[in-house]
Amino acid sequence: MLGSTAEARTPRDDYAIFTDVAREVRGYVNFTIFDDVAASVDEGVVTLRGKVTMPFKKQDLARRVERLGGVREVRNEIQVLPVSAFDDELRFQIARAIYGNPNFWNYAAMVSPPIHIVVDRGRVTLTGVVSSEVDRMLARSLASSFGAFSVTSTLRTDAEVKEALEGID
């Protein structure tokens, strides 16, 4: 009994909180390939950043994270993308081009496809993780075919993510 009381007073470490936050964001039913949210944790204070397509998503994600054990505060810096028929059309064209390409069928079959397509006033940013440099270059090339004002890729390869995680240890 005494051990459990001491555990209850011990704050959770930031990495444990971060993994819970990541699970909550990925598990949010309204989180799509057109949204991108990143989180950081510092002494139990969670900062959410990124862009989502609807205002309710910003609030829902913050509420989900606030309920997690060890979270002292949530700083919600998520931006809501403007409503735009042009942006919507770009999103769908690029998603069809990428996930309809045979090289990306294995990604499309995933429960949570790893390539996110964020369109903000005609400017496209690809985020997420791909298996190889070839996939990264192909995704950017496919996204560049639809008249976007600019296309930026911040896609990372599995190897880059693994290397970054090893640096955390």
C-alpha cells in the first residue's frame, strides 16, 4: 500500500507522457492525412503544434491530451487551416496521386497512413515517414503535379527516425 502511494506522488517522466500523447493524437478518429500535429513535453507541460482542417479538431485533441496522467498543462498552438475549395481540391488530387500510386499502396493499406498532406492557401507540405529516399522523392514529385503555389517535403525516412530515436537514449 505504501509503495502505491509513493508511486502516485511520483510524476511521470516526459517520455512516457509523450508516448501517450502520440497515441491519443494517432487514435483520434477525426485525425486524417490532411492534418498534422506534433507534440513536445517539458516537465509535464505538453505543447501541441501543427495544422488541422477543422476547428473542433483543435479543441478535441487538447481535451484528449489534458486527461492523460502526468499532464500538468496543455499549450494548444495548433492552427486551423482556412476553408478553401482550391485547397480541398489540391488535398484530394495529391492524396489520390500518392496513395493511388503502386509504390505507395502498402502505405495506403495502413490503418493510419504515414504521409500527411497539409495544404494552406495553395501551399503544400508533405509530412510523415516513408521507407526510403526514393519514396520521399516520388511523393514530392507526385505532389508537385497539380498547380500548388509551392510544395515542401519534410518527410523523413524510417532510417532517419530510427537514428533520431537512438539519439534520445
